[in-house]
Amino acid sequence: MRVQVPSLTLTVVSVSALFAAGPADWPQYRGLNGAGIAATAGPVKFGLKQNLAWSVAIPKGHSSPSIAGDRIFLSSYDKTANKLEVIALNRKNGKIAWRQHVPATEVEKVHDVSSPATATPIVDGNRVYTYFGSTGVVCHDRNGKLLWTAPMPTAKASFGSGASPALAGNVLLIARDDEGDRKLVAIDTATGRQLWTAALGGRAAGPAGANSGHATPMLWKDQVILHRNGEIVGYSLKDGSRRWWMSLASQGTSTPAIDGDTVYVGAAGSEPEIRDPVPDYATLLEKSDKNKDGIVDAEEFPADLAVLRRVDAGSTPGAIVMFKKFFEFIDGNKNSKVEESEWEGLRKMLNQPVTMPHGVVAIKLGGENDVTKTNLLWAEPRAVPEVPMALAYKNRVYTISNGGIASAYDATTGKVLFRGRVGAGGLYYASPIAAADKIYFASGDGAVTVIAAGDKLEVLAVNDLQEPIFATPAIVDGNLYVRTTGHLYAFNAE
């Protein structure tokens, strides 16, 4: 279903023409066009006592810095005060230029490691657009004056909404891929009125509550490209109609990266290295049947049997997902017992070969309707990034997966050029960026690794900032900006 407002005119222009301050800026999530490529080189070695221009303590939030002219824009959430904010800082010295409270009737519920301030603001000329899953969109001018609001119901997404807004001409795009009310929303940037909404539909891929979409929409020609649970889809920018789609064995978390007529995306969720072997029923009985009655009841079901274990997760909440969480789903006849037929049926389902494309995939853009069998260029099922975007840079594709495992691929063929650890482990949430033949990876544990772009893995520096990093860094005019959970840092060019 699509709802259109005919009195508003949609104008599509080149995305690179949107930002008044020029291509050196970083006006949205992962910079111009979401490509993650800086116009200038950045520092390689830096830290709390090296090449530090300034640092400022800021409220927590996972949104990445957006930069236009002399301003940096962030969203934040103060849990103690239960307060959402949009914050603007002076790029020269880090001083706060303004901060505006965004009232929320209800703050959305998110995963323990997530934040209600995850979406990155996007800037066009004199306007700053900020999306919160709790409230909808707020639009300020560069000086902090509220221009309009576009209220939306509190998002009901598993783990939190996550997606940042996208911008095409006078159209702001919000992906609300939430349970129960999935829609793509187009908003007029001058007034905040809706141009159209398009129902996304749902593609359940497991137990209820596991199939929200969290990816940011990307733009290609006259289309909006969205990675969702179980598929990647091209929607018409004009009215939100569904143009083409490819089925994927994916949880729909990572945002697509577009280079030319190819989209690269991490379709995570089916890779073998994160799944424990599922024991047969006889083995389950041997371990768990304490009363020896030949069946496993709810009290006996093992608490340490994992559906998946994220690589190098440490004690991160939710990083290891246990079967016990899904006991009611496994217990088909609802007798509070797991019988042999139920368990073996589950094992059969989990052990079925994955037939849909999965892993790091490259897809040819264009086509109509179902392109699953026609537009897949290549796929690599190992070391798949769950949250970070891929980086397409100088005919190669770079990825970073949990454990600090970096991979590089030939962009055309998918040949693995290298794969190895970068020296900073843990979970990864930030996306890689590039500048002057250097690639930057920021770890959830707080280290920023810099490697040389090329066919071989060459680690140039591992810079420890001693606080977790969820936000993607930015590079403007040779300066590197990194948001940790407690600070925003600016590092000088060397």
C-alpha cells in the first residue's frame, strides 16, 4: 500500500549536489553518498597523548558525527535524565555551539549494547535532520532553531531501530522496518509533510521478534536500496513501489555499500563459524536427562547450549544466544518438554544447506521483480560483517568482522585477496572508512586500526582510545573525528 500527497513536488537531484559546503564535508552516515571515502588524508598514529587536537565529554549515543562547514552534529541520549538531544559542536575547538532537547512521550526499548540515539543526523545546506525511533524526525537550522517536526509512533524494533535517514533532493527517507508496521517514509524537507509511505511487508526468518530491519537506506539513480531480513530490495524513489528484490539468507543488519552499478552487503546470520554443532537427541539426553525418564523437560534443558556465538564476544550482553531463550518455540506441543521429534525436526531445519545467497555478496543493480537467480555477481560465506558496512575502494572491497578479522576482495570477481586479524579484537559495530590509501577500522573495545589499502594485509597502527566505539569515524580536512561512548575526539593530520 502506498499513500501519496499530490500537492507536494518531488525533485530528484544528484546526491553530491545536496551539500552546500562541498565534497570535503562528511554530511551523513559514512560521509558523502555513504561511501566512507574521505577527500583528504587523515592521521595514522594518534591517541590520548598523540596528535590530539581536542576532546570533549558528551552524552552517550551511537550516532556518528556528521560534519558540514564549521559544525559537527550528533544525537545523544542521557539515560539518567531520560533525555534525547541534538548537539552541534564547533569543529575548530569542540565547544558545544548548541544543544536541543527532543521531547519523547516514550523512549524506544533497545538492546543492552544499543542506544535510543543511534541514527546519524544528515545535513543539507542550512538544515539538520535528526531521526529518533522514539519520536520521528526533527529538523533544525544550523543555529539550532527548530524548523519542523515529523512525529512518528515509538519504534518497536528488536534490538532498536538503528537506521539513519537518507536524503535525495527535497526528499528525506526513513526506513521504519519495525515489527507490525513496516514502512518506508518519504518526507518533504521544507515542511516535514509526508510525500508518500510504502508498506515494506515482512519476511520472518526465525522466531518472532528476530526479524526487524536495521539498515540505513541507500540511493542509486532513481531507487532506494534497502537491506532487510531475508532480502535486499530496490524501491522507486518516486512513490516507494517495489522495483526488484533478491532473496538473501540474512538478518538484514548491515547497510549496503554502492559503487557504480554494484551493491555490496554483508548478509550475516548463516555463517558456520558462529554456530555451535547441534547435538542429536541421544546426546542431549545423555547430558540433560537428570531424572532418566527418556525426555528433556523445561527444568532440565541446558542453559549453556548456544544457537550462535559471536566471535571474540567476551562478556557482551546477548553476544551468545542460547537455545533456552527459544524453548517455547522448540516445544511445539506446549507440554513443557522437548521430545525427540521436536528436537530432531529443529536439527533438520538448522542443518539444511543454505540455498539463498549469503555472506559478503555483490549484486548487479537494475532489473525488475525477482533477480535472485540473475543478478548475483559473487558471494563469500566466511568472515561476514554483522553490523559494519563493506567498503568499496579502488577496485577492492574491504570488510571487518567480529574478532577484528579484516578481509579484502577483488571487487569484480570476489577473489579473497587477504584475510587476517588486525590486532584489535572484540565485536565491531562501526563501519570502515578510507582516506589516501589507508583503511580505518574502529573496534567496539575502543581501538582504531589503520591498515594500508592493497592486496596484502599491512597493519600501520593500532590506536587505543580506551573507551568503546560504536560510531563510525569521519575525516574532514585531514582531521579525524572519533566518537567513543563518552567523548568526541579530534585528531590532527600528521
